[in-house]
Amino acid sequence: MKFRFPTLPLAALAAAVLFFSCTPSEERIQQKAASIHAEVLTIDSHVDTPLMIGREGFDISKRNDPRNRGGKLDFPRMEEGGLDAAFFAVYVGQGPLDPESYEAARNRALDIFDIIHRTLAQNQDVAGLALTSDDAYRLREEGRRAIYIGVENGYPIGKDLSLLQTFYDLGGRYLGLSHSRNNQICDASTDRDGETHGGLSEFGREVVRELNRLGMMVDVTHISDRAFYDVLEETRSPVIASHSNARAICDHPRNLDDDMIRALAANGGVLQLCVLSSYVKEMEPDLARDSAFAELRTRFESVEQMSDEELEERRREWERLNEKYPRPMATVADLVDHVDHVVNLVGIDYVGIGTDFDGGGALEDCYDVSELGNITLELVRRGYSKKDIEKIWSGNFMRVFREAESYAKNL
């Protein structure tokens, strides 16, 4: 139906025309958001896409279907979503704390580094390995995506501190100290058996000091609250939480509470918000789904000891259950509630984005990397300026990255 203005006195009509012409329309907001998203450097500080590389049917150089085993990120969709840079995670699951298991984990980590390097060598025209904070800007000028490497879980270094140098030389630019279970470095936020060290172990303190020396950022995601404060006491450089959220908005032990966020800001660090829905918004329990996945976790409990065939079987079963029991998802608006909370609590300089794509990250309206622009759109809707948005997408993270580099150089 064609829209018609109602019949109004001339002065009232002029006022109405002025009002409508000055009120930002949704189209104008979308255009503004698209322009900002294209202009600012965008960095995702954590994706688990290396877990996808080598899987049957997945080719990172081609556009894959995220709803048909195609993962959440590939190079064509990075371009679609306007993502300039991403940290590919070298992730090894937690296993026993003994020499044989440490060796197996180390070898697995080295294999993943090799997978990333070979993938980039095969796609030099569209992406390159980034090693310094400046490399993202250089590669963007070249028209290529910047791929950084972060190590998720310090478990693979065992008790060998020299492996941090090895990982750094291979391109690792941050280390997540633990994952879902306690390790030799520190306690995790979600270990069902409780604490092992009461925070950071003595070896963990050595790890933090060595990371500072190397200029490799310390990642406090996944670690326990007491370990978090131990890290801040030990570190001489600002730290990152590469993919965590605000506990005040979503009460999960993986998220940071307000005191932790204040301490992180005082350290000069940055909280990189993830899009994993269960860390974004507290969901209503689904007994059928929860029961099915609990049974699956019990059946495939020792993930770190599985063969590649067993891991593939677990992935397939996981996907089958997700199809049978679709999980409820949070929205971009729910995610930006976390941005608002951090900004209101400590200011604009301490928040960023680390999606956890391919590690569970997904929102209803930001299901994969191609939809990242929706985050910028919601930020514009809420009145964030271009300068603010640039800080959220890269400026805050790059500040921490540069300070880690600078500390190491000055040593």
C-alpha cells in the first residue's frame, strides 16, 4: 500500500517533513554501520577453525555452508563479513599430567601449527601469517586477510618452559593458560573436581614471566577466579581474555564478574566477548537436549585420548543431536548488552570481540563470520561512535598487543 501523509495545516506539515527528514531511518543506520564496518580494522581474537581444516568436505579457500558441516569461517566468508584478521587457535584438549601425555599433547600442538602454516602457504593470494601488531594493517593494505595464531591451553608445554619459545617462533602470539580442566599451570574455571593449585601453580608463575619476556600475551580465558588474580599479580604486561563475557549479564563461571573486569581494566587488559550463546545469555533448561548431550559426553569422555576416527564419530553424533534438539541461541542484541555493561563499568577501552567460531560460538543473527556486520549494526543503533567501534573491533586489543611487544623489546 502506498504511504500517504495525512492532511495537515501547512506549518504542521512542514514540521512533520522536517521531523521525518531528520530522523535516522533504518536504511540510513544500516548504511552508516556498513560504512564503519568497512573502514575500521576488524579482529576476531579467537576462532577454532584449525579443527575444521582437513575435515571431509571442508575447504577453507571456498565458501562452505555453515548449516551443513561447513564450519563458521573460511576465506570467502571472512571477506563477506568484513573480517580483516583472526587468531587461529592451536587447541589441544586436557589430558593426564604425566610425561607421556605431555609429549603426545606437544606433538599434537606442533601438528596444528603445521596445518595452519601449510594452509596459509596454499592460500598466499588471500591470506598471510601475521606475527606483529602492525602486520594486520599491512596485510589489509595488500588486500589479504591476516591470520594470527593463539595457543588455547598451556597443557602441551608440559613442564618444559622452552616450548614457549618454540611456540612463539612458530607464530604463537598468546597462550591460554588452561582449558576446561586443571593443568600443570593453573586451575580452570570449570573443573568439576575443584581446585588443584588454589590458583596459579609455581610453574604457572614461571610461565607468565616467560610469556612476558617473549612478548606473548597471557590469555586468562578459562582459568579460575583465583588463578586470574594470581596472573594479574605476576604479569608485567596487560593481559587478554580472548573469548569470555560478563558474569553479571550471564552467570557462568567462564565469564568475568565485575570485580574481575575492574581488575582487568586496572591492568590495562581487554575482555574479548565471545558469541557462544550459553555464555551470552542464560537459557531455559531443555531436559531432553541436556540429557542427550550428557550421555554423549559420558560415552566420549576422554577426548584427548581418542583416535581421529573416534573424534570424527563424536563430531558426527554431536551434529546429529544438534539437528534433533536445536539449541536456543542468543542474539546480537544480547551480546551488545555485554558491551554496554563493560563500557558502563570501566569504559570503552577494555572490550573487544573474540567469537569462538568453530568452538561453539554462534548467535541467532550472527551464525557465522559472514554476519559479523550485524554486531557493528547493533552498536550503531545504540549510539556508539565510529571511534568507539574501532576500539571495540581492534583498537583495544592492538593496544594490549603493542604493550606486550614493547615490554619484551625493552627487556
